[in-house]
Amino acid sequence: MIKNIIFDLGNVIINYNQKKIINNFTEKEEEIKYIYNEIFNSPEWTLMDLGNITNDEAIEIINKRNGFKYEKLTQNFLREWYKKQPINRDIVELAKRLKERGYNLYVLSNMANLTYEYFKNDEFFSLCTGIVISAHEHIKKPDENVYKLLLERYKLIAEECLFIDDDNSGRNYQTANRIGIKGRRIIPNQVEDIKKLLIEFEVKI
């Protein structure tokens, strides 16, 4: 029986649509490629998610590596991008119903410190019994140790947990499944698919 619902944040609670985010900063093809290749897919992005470097340190490293070609764009993007992500209010409303039904809600998400600080006062987080953010723990999904940390910290039984995550590589939910946590990948930002998942695992909504 499922007693605990574990939410990822990006593309579940928070709409992390990279294309739409970038469009707030540039429509130039060369700059769009730069943001994808040198920011989103950079080693520094991972290091920020791990809490191993700050946002300002990432800006400095990325600019130096690229000869300061897009210095202002890099600064503006990294200091503002996370503010361009809307909250999926329909999914928050579903989370409220789950809470009212007696389920315990948790967060397990790869997220940089600055991004979490921006969102942490949203009403969704007040619904949660426990929150594990990669930057706080210096470990991120799909490393199974971060799942075990959540289970151990909050004294959860894996088989009583349902994990909601959008990772299209499959590694996040596969790791969860391997240690006993239920779940499958959901369609990004789609409340109806989350409802289907909940019904699949006999969660009352």
C-alpha cells in the first residue's frame, strides 16, 4: 500500500521548459546554441546542482572558458533563468488533495541552491513532510544513495513510496524501482498523466 508520494520538482511541480526559458533571453540561433551547450549542458550546471560551486562561480568559469564572448548573456541568464519557470498549479492542487487524503508528501530533486531559495516559500513546500535537494546533500539522482538518504532520514519503507519523476533517460525511476520504490516516468508537466500513475498504484485521488 502506498503511503508516501515523492515528487521531483523540475517538469513536475515546476515547469522546466528549457526552450521557453531561453526565449526570454534571446531569439538568436547562435546564442540559443551557446546557452544549451555552454550552460545547460555544462559541467558547471551539474556542479551547481551538487552544491559544489555557486552561481557566481559558474558565471566566472563559463565566461573564462568562452573568452567572455557572451559575458552579459551568461550573467543575465544565470542570474535570472530560474525566475522564468512557472509553477504547475494544477499539480499543486492535486498534491493538496493527496495531503487531505492522508498521504505524506516528499520532495527528491536535483536543484541548485539559488533555484531552491527562490521557490522554497511556495505553498507546495508547506505540504511536504520532507525535502531532499541535491545541492544540500552534494549528491544527485540517479545515484541510489540519495534515494536511500531520503528513506533513512524520514524512516520510510521503500515499498510504501511512489516516485513521480519526468526523467526521459529512465535512470531516475529505474534506480528508485531497483531499491523498492514504486513508480514510472511521467509526461513532463502533465497532471493527467500523474493522475493515471496514481490510479495505477491504487492511490486515492
